[in-house]
Amino acid sequence: MENHFGKGLMAGLKAREADSVSKVARFCSDYKRGFVLGFTYRLSEQTGDRQRAAWEAGVLTRRYSLDKESVADFFKEAHADVAVKCFLAGYEKGY
């Protein structure tokens, strides 16, 4: 993947933990969005807990100052109402 989103997605899939805000600050929002989705996909695969992964995506979206609708759209496309609710809860109430 040669675009910013794709590079972020691949970095997220390989990451063992979420990057700090200071580390991702130098990247564009497409890269950050890709990272969040890649990282939380990996988390979902490792734990088998899609709701926890959606929550974490919400937390990271807020932490990285991303537009919540642009990330939430990925959950909406999968018709995963519970995942969308978990994402929004993570965004609003996450640590």
C-alpha cells in the first residue's frame, strides 16, 4: 500500500502497542486513521473481543484528534451496531 492510509494500516497491524500522541503527531490524519484501524483489527484478532477493539478505536481516535465520523464509518459499513456503540463510548468516555 503506497498511500498514507495504507502505510498507517500496515504499521498498526504490526504494532504491539498504540503509539504515543507525540509519536503520531508528525503524521497526517489518513496515516493516523489507518494506524488506529490496523491496530484495533489486530487487537480484535488477538483477543477475539470485537467490542473491546471498537472501544480502543474510539479512545485512540480521540487521543489522536481524529474526526470520529471518519473512523466510525468503518464500523457502520460492517453493520455492526454494537461495535459502533462501543466505539462511540470509547470516544466519549475512554481514558
